Amino acid sequence: MAADLYPPLNLKISTPLLELHGATDDLLTQLLPVVRAGVAGSPPFPFDDPMSLYDDNPGRERRWLQAIWRGRGTVRPDSWRLYFAVMVEGQAVGMQDLLGREFDSFRTVSTFSWLAPGVRHRGLGREMRAAILHLAFEGFGASEATSEAFFDNVASNRVSEVMGYQPDGSDWATRRGEAAVLKRWRLTRDAWAANRRSDIELTGVDECKPVLYITDTVR
Ligand SMILES: CC(C)(COP(=O)(O)OP(=O)(O)OC[C@H]1O[C@@H](n2cnc3c(N)ncnc32)[C@H](O)[C@@H]1OP(=O)(O)O)[C@@H](O)C(=O)NCCC(=O)NCCS
């Protein structure tokens, strides 16, 4: 019922290794034990501030949920964020988000993700980025995707590099109050198309476009 009124909850992206499901409250509940156990507990810290996942419990879980609900509740033409649960063999093991800013004008997206510590470094990070890029470029007609990660986040920077993003300068941000350099990356539509996957399936895309103020023009 809620998904009929807010179609991003019905979005699904399937690859041979995993599925991304629109993050319903049931799926977020499945992820709560992972959030409780901690996804960013030791250096090098991966997220810039402010970030609920750095908070101490018991507030961490509530603030994490509230941030996602806030994101769902502030879908506007100039800014939206879609939240997906990463599903492997029926288990929720992480999150993959897609963010649009002035999407109908710029056709640019950015991404954000995390996995439970126990399932990292097995190729899932790369696969979920490929899945979300397929939604952005194939499903929504994006022109480019950007990403950024702290200089010492080897896995995230490597995922961007292997997906064909090019370095796009650097920036500063704080993590847990300490300043650190972010590496920025940019993937053009042509670079994505050169390595386009034919084994990724999208479900429920058209119903989302009006909600995200997307018109059907590829630029
Ligand atoms: C970022 C993240 C989602 C990547 O997922 P992952 O499943 O660990 O990454 P993959 O297994 O797909 O590996 C991607 C690449 O990074 C490399 N890599 C992954 N973890 C690594 C590590 N700890 N040390 C060195 N290299 C690593 C892999 O070898 C692979 O490179 P390759 O394609 O050349 O072999 C995951 O590590 C994570 O949740 N990290 C914490 C949160 C985070 O950093 N989020 C992103 C914020 S910008």
C-alpha cells in the first residue's frame, strides 16, 4: 500500500550476485542488528560528518532510521535520495543510495553505500555500484555520475576506478571532527556505456519518474 503511493519502495535491481530492493521499513528493520553492531567503528573512518552511523547506541539506530525517513520525506525536484537494501541470498547485508540534485537539469547523480563488515572485500561493493549505475543511466537517463571517498578508503576509491570513473579533483571534509582529504570521481555516460552490463534487470522504474520529477529526455 505505502509502495503504491511512494513507488521507489517497489524499485528492484537484480544482478547475478545480488539484488537492490527499495528500502521498506521491514528491510530497514532487518538491517538494524548490523547498524547496532557497527559499520564504521574503527579507522580509517569512511563517512563525512554528520553521520548517524558514528553515534553511540542506543541513539544510533533511531537517528539512522530518522535520517532515512527524512530523506524519503524530502523528495523535491531539486533534490532526492533513494535508499536500497542490498540483498544477498535473501539477507539484507548493506545499503546503496542514489542521490539526484537538480536531476532534470543536470542529469547528474551521486552514490553512497556501506556493507556489513563481514561481507566486505568479496566483490559485492563493485556489484552494487554497477547495479545502481544501471538504474541511473539506463533507467533514469543520467548523463554522469560522481562519487567521493576519503583518500584512505581503498575499497571505495578502487570501486570507482574499476567502474571507469576518472579523477575529478579533491575536497576537504571532516570525519568525526577531524579534517581529511576527499578524492572526487566522475563517470560520463559514454564511459559507462563502454562497459555496459547486459545481465542487470530493473523493475518498477517508470512509476518512479513522476515522483522524482524526471522527464524522458536523455542529454
Ligand atoms: C566501500 C564498500 C561498500 C566496498 O565494498 P567491498 O565489497 O568491500 O568492495 P569489493 O570487494 O567490491 O572490492 C572493490 C575493490 O576494492 C578492493 N578492496 C576492497 N577492500 C579492500 C581492502 N580492505 N584493502 C585493499 N583493497 C580492498 C578490492 O580488491 C577490489 O579491487 P579490485 O577490483 O582491483 O580487485 C565496503 O568496503 C564498505 O562498506 N566500506 C565501509 C563503508 C564505506 O567506505 N562506504 C563508502 C563511503 S564513500
